[in-house]
Amino acid sequence: MPSTRSGAKRASPTATLPTPKTPPKKAKPAPKKEKPVGKPASKKAKAVITKAADDDGVPKLRSIVVKGKAAVDEASGMTEKAHVYEDQSQGVVWDCMLNQTNIQNNNNKFYLIQLLESDSTQEYWVWMRWGRVGYKGQTSLTPTGSNLVQAQKVFESKFQSKTHNDWQDKDNFEKVVGKYDLVQMDYSAGNEDEMVLPPNKDVKAKAIPESKLEQKVQDLINLICNIKTMEQTVMEMKYDTKKAPLGKITSDQLKAGYSALKVIAELINEGVTSGAKLCQACNDFYTRIPHEFGMKVPPLIKTNQEVKSKIELLEALGDIKIALSILDSKKDDEDLNPIDNHYHRLNCHIKHLETKSKDHEILSKYIMSTHGATHSSFSMDVLDIYDLDKSGELKKFKDHGNKLLLFHGSRLSNWAGILGQGLRIAPPEAPVTGYMFGKGVYFADMSSKSANYCWTNKSNNIGLLMLCEVSLGKPRELLNAEYNADQLPKGTHSTKGMGKTAPNPKNYVTLSDGTVVPMGPGMNTDVLNPRGYTLMYNEYIVYDVSQIRMRYLAKIKFNYKL
């Protein structure tokens, strides 16, 4: 919902990826070895369907083969005869994606290195591909026959020359100015857009069990677990899913992205909107979080609004990472329908509310009666409402009193992660300027305000609005943005950003459990900020997720007038 929060993040430890060092350290020769490092892992191939794009930029569906923990780059022509070498004893996958952005020189380039091992004979190759992000680029395939040591030396030498880091010490990788950065990959994660096919067309596939869920719940699970929607979301934000596939990017890499954004935000707040310092800070961000801009110069991030949009990208990537863990087919119970497997791993009981039920009537009225007058570009239809009961949430709920049922909006791609792990607070690495009233979870009492954070459009006009029971306790009321508002004064439990329009308290409805529903329509509150801009609508922020209970999820159809 508000202020860049679409689904807040849980706090996490400080990023382990350091700030780039300068000047570059002197290159070291690749270490000599008398025997291969480790022993190869056994491989089981599986056919998959995956999306790709040629130099014309047109997405295509292609059949590839995934063996082990990393897919062989299909441009190599080796997918049918080799796999990426894995040192089983060390758990090291000999595969790396390097990335480098330099705005001043219009560089936005990648360098892929893979050590390939034959599926059937004792042969090895080193495959390399490099060029501008979004394009196939140039390639090189170096055969070393049966000499694994030589293949490892070729791999290590190229890695060292491009990064000024040693492959054997890659876990302590340090970015060197003017050199490539290592995109940290999680090889334990599944491939985000793969669809497993039967290994042999003559083998009869096992029948898929029927779902035990009611149809409306099945529909919801399919909606929030749609991997194509997740990929489309981040691609619209210019994220490059080919260089850092969804779910593969590590938590440390995301933290490094937040840290780079923090530097950018600090420069902007100092009045820096151009120059070498800002260019370098933006280079660091784009290098750590790969973006695709075609042949265009990577744009400078020079406003707080642009910082917010990049925060939203990192939040989406974090939620999608959680979602893909939930969707991981390796965890499936084969006796259950895949939809049921996904549902159970959410650990959230979901029940569809009957249209004629009292709860549905109250909630529909709440949604429709709190559509703000300034949000006139769209109207909303309530399609379905679901009752939520997240496992363990009631037990840890902190009731400070003053409980309101409030709205929270987010992109479709985020909801599997939110239902799976709850609403979360931004990590320490995130810049505070991305959050108007500090790092917390944001809510509204006007449905259309939160609806804006669903990021729907005319082509994709279905969104989800969550209604949460929020224990506000004694709120601290503010008229102005205060980025450190999460440092609450003693005796207060939340922040309320005071708006010009809010539901009339005379129309409030109290549910049987004591939760208050701020029923509309909105009225003029006579709130005026004498020192500048006045919020149009109220914002409610809590800084402790145990003050939140996810109660309902409304499926909304957005009708755009233009």
C-alpha cells in the first residue's frame, strides 16, 4: 500500500556484499592444481519448457534440458550432450554470471562462464558468452579433452581477469571498480518458469489427483501462483530475468541492491542529481541487480520517486523468491493435486465467503463506500471475498486496543509470498526515504488508496485487496512526512498520517470480535497542514507485524475509464 510499500519486508541482517573497493587489487594467477578440484556429481536430466528471447527481442518458447543445479546455456549448442560441472564434495557449481554497468560509457554488459562436462564421455569444455544485456553477444567454446584440471584453469583464469577475484574465494567476493561483479545465485532454488515434461513420451504420466479445495479457492491459488505473472511484473520494471532468473538471486544480492539504493538516496537528499558520484552509485545498483535497457543508456536514478520504484522492484523480487520456494515441486506430495500442494505450503486457511453472507455484505459495502473522489480514473467491482486464518498469527497477535479493519494493496506477483510469510517490514539496508512515515507496514481506510498499489491496468484488470485487523493502540498523529517515524515516542503504538478525507465515524460498524470497520462514505476532516502539503487520505503504519492479523482477501475487477 502507501508510500512505496506494496508488501512490507521483515528486517534482516546487514548485507554481506561490500561496497566496491578502489583502486583494483593486483591480479593474481590462477592457483595451480595437480588434480581436479572435487569430483563430479551424478546428473539426472529433465526436459523443461522455458522462455527465451533472440536478438530481435521477441520471446520464444524453447525446450531445454536441465541437469543438476544449473542449466547449460542453450546458445552453446551443448544442452543435449553436456551438463554444468559440479564439485560434489564442495557443493560448488562451476557456473557464473558476471554483470557490469557503466552509465558514462553506455555499458550494460554480461559475461557468462560455464565449465561443461560430457554426459557420456570424459570430456570437458569451457563455454563463455559475453555482450550487452538483452542480446546474444559473442561466444567461445574451449575444449580441453579429458583434462578437467585444464578446464578449471581456463575457467579460473577468465573469472580472475574479469573480476580481479579468485574463483576459489568467490564466497568472499569483493567488487573491484572497473571490473565485473558476480551475480550471486541460489542453486538450491528451482527454475522459475520451467514445466517438467515426462522423460519419455512412451511412459504414461501419472494421473493428477483431483483437488480437494472448493473451486473458488482453487481459482485464487492459480491466480497468485502464476509464474508468468511474476516474471511479467519484474520485466515491466526492466529487471533482466535471463541474467538473474527469478528465485535464483540470493538474499545477499537483494540486500546489496538495497545498500546501493541507500547510497543513491543519500546523494539525492544532499542535492546531487548528476555527476560522477551519482553515476557510480547507479552503476553499482544496476551491476548488482541486472536490468535490461536494450541499446539505451542506463538511466540515472535521480529522484526519490525513482528510488521508490526500485525499492518496489526489490520488494517484488523478495516476495517472488518466497513464492517460488512455496511452489517448488520437489516438495510436493504426489498424492495431492499441485494446487492443493501450493495451498498447504501457504500455511493459511482460506475460505470463500458466500455472496449472501453477512460478512460479505459488510465487506463489500466497506470497499465500495470508501472509493476516494480523486481516484476517478477507475471503478471497482467485488468479484470474490475470502476469509483468511494464517497459522500462528492469532497466538502472537498483540492487542493494544483500537483495532480497525484496514486495507493493504499489493501486486498480484507478491501475494503468494505475503500469504506464505505474512506482511513484512523493510530491511535495514533499504533507504528510509522510500517510506514516508518510516519502515513499517502501511494501511488505509479508503479502499481506492490501497487499490492503487495493486498496479493493475486496462489489460490486466484483476487485483487483490487485503483487509487486515490492525491493533493501532495509541497512534502518533502526523501531518508531515517523517522518515524516522518508526522510532515511536513512549506510550504510542503506531503512526497515523492525517488526511483531508476519511470515513465518517458515525458510520463505523463493529464486528462481533470488537474490530471496527470504518464504513464510508468519506467526509471532509478539516485537516490542514499549515506548513505545506496535506495528505489527501489517512495512512496508518505499524512497526511490529504482531499488531497485524490478515483477515480477508478481496478479488477486485478494475474498470478503467480511459
